[in-house]
Amino acid sequence: MVEEIFTWGRNGAEVRPFSRSAEVRCRGYSGPMQRALTDFGADGAFAHIPQKMKEHYGIEVPVSTAQQITEQHGQAVLESQRLQTEIPPRAGVACVIAQMDGSMIPIVETSEPGHPQPADRRKSRQLSWQEARLCLARPAGSVTPGFGATLGGPEEAGTHLADCVIRAGAGLQTQIHGVGDGASWIVTQMELQFGTQLHYLIDFSHLCDYLAAAAAVCAPQHKIAWLEQQKTRMKNNDSDAVLDELAPFLERRKAKQGEAPVQACYRYINNRPGQFDYARALAADLPIGSGEIESGHRYVIQERLKIAGAWWTKQNAARILALRVLRANGDWEAYWQNSYTKAA
């Protein structure tokens, strides 16, 4: 049986006859073929790439080659990053919504070259989890965020967030509407990057988790009604009334973590003054939840970096993460067009 297939040449795709009984082995990998390999590698397990390449292109590609080419392009994306950290001297858009959060991914570390290797090579591997920090920003009214991500610390995450906010159109007169959970590193970085331009809000769903736990103690017979009342008070910026409601039920004894829900809720609210201005956000039609960044974790990071059985070196995880962000930001086509131009 003879069919027509596409083969990639320097001048693009050409159609030629192909017999299914024939074996096609690629001696080199053109730009479009590297793009196909990287496309598969950025989205799914490397082990599945040979089957996909054989099915779509009739070409046999080793797993090791597919992984190598994917990681090379991930490294190229990393090296091409030029982050902006200073808000430019322009008025800018009226408001930019900014969010940031962390997600744990599996990392494997091996003994460094030159160090004594154990007799059982399996014991040279150290398995752990490391936080991948994702950030996003978009102009208020837009539904298309721009992303940044890093396996580095909070400071590096802050520079990625600043770059996202600037790319979203921020200027010196732009209000930065930040939303996040109670993690101190998030609000600290937002304050460092944006100063007085920032209005930071605690994610409402995280707050509700604390209120729901306290409801079981404060109103065991009317938990739902009590919880709804406190949620309404918080949305009306009446946090003092909520604290007054919690105060009589505070656990006086020193309890283990998780065994003093009223005390935990009271501290969560009392220790974050100015971070529950939900009334202002709702009046301006701005989000009071950080569901957008949590959703981003799923389709930018976890969908590839947390697939079953996958463990990463930190370097390779960073490369794949760079490719995932490239695609999420809509820059995939531009990257490959630039790659073809350089190769020409």
C-alpha cells in the first residue's frame, strides 16, 4: 500500500509517496521536525514521542533524542528571557490584576561527579519536592493573562511578577490589584515590587476555610447560617464584628496545630490588617479570589511536570517550565519563526 506523507525539507513540507512497509530513519532534524518533537515533549511524557512521530510522520526517533531536543529548546527559551523589573515612566492602564502562588513538583538530585558513589547506585538519588512559583498579570477587563514562572526563591518570583505586570501595560499611575493566600512571601514580594501602587487582598476562599473551621465551634447547631453571616460581614469590610464574634470562643489553652480553629481564624484576620478590603474590590468589579492562579497551576505546571511517575532534575524541570510558559503566553509561534530565521 502506497500513501502520500509530508517530509520536511529546507523549503518546507513536500508531499511524496510512502510505503507503509518501508522504514524511515531521520539522519538530521530540520527546524519543523524539532518543533514537532518539542511540541510533543512540552505536552506529554517523552516515552510517548516515538509512537507519535511514527504515527504522524512515519519517522523513528529515539526517546533520548526527543528528550534532548526538547530540553535544548527549553534552555534556549530560558536564555532568551529578558525580564523587565522597573515600571516604565508612562501613565499605563488603569488597573492590573496580579496573582502569585507556589506549586510543589517532584525533583531528583544525584551525587555530583567526583563524589564517592555508593555501591547501590539507587542510593545516590535524593528525591524531594520543590516549589515552582507561578505568577500572572492582566489588565482589568481582559480575560487573557500573561504568565511567568521560576523554580527560584521568592525574590526571583517577584521579578517575574514585575515583568508580567509591566507587559500587562502597567505604568506609574496604574493600580496593582494583588490577590493571594496568606503566604507572607507573596505579599512581601508584591509590596517590594509595587509599593504604594499595590492594593493587596487575601483570597476570599482561603479566608472562608478558616471561618468554616471556626463555625463548628462557634455555632455547632447553625454552622451554615453563622458562616454566611461572617462572610457577609467580611465582604462589607466589617472584620471587627467578625473578630468580636470569634473572641468568646477562643481556645484558652495551648493547643496543637489544627486543634484550635477559632484561635487560628482570629489570628488569620487580626494579623493581616488592610488585606480584607473586599468592599472596594467588589465595587470596582475586581476579583476577590485567587482561583485564576490556582487554575494556572493545573494547566501550566501540573499537567506536564506532575504526571504519574515523573521525577525531574531541577535544570530539566526549569526548561520544561519555560516551554510551558512560552505556550501559555501565546509566544510559541514567534519563538519558532525566530528559530527558523536564525537557522536560514
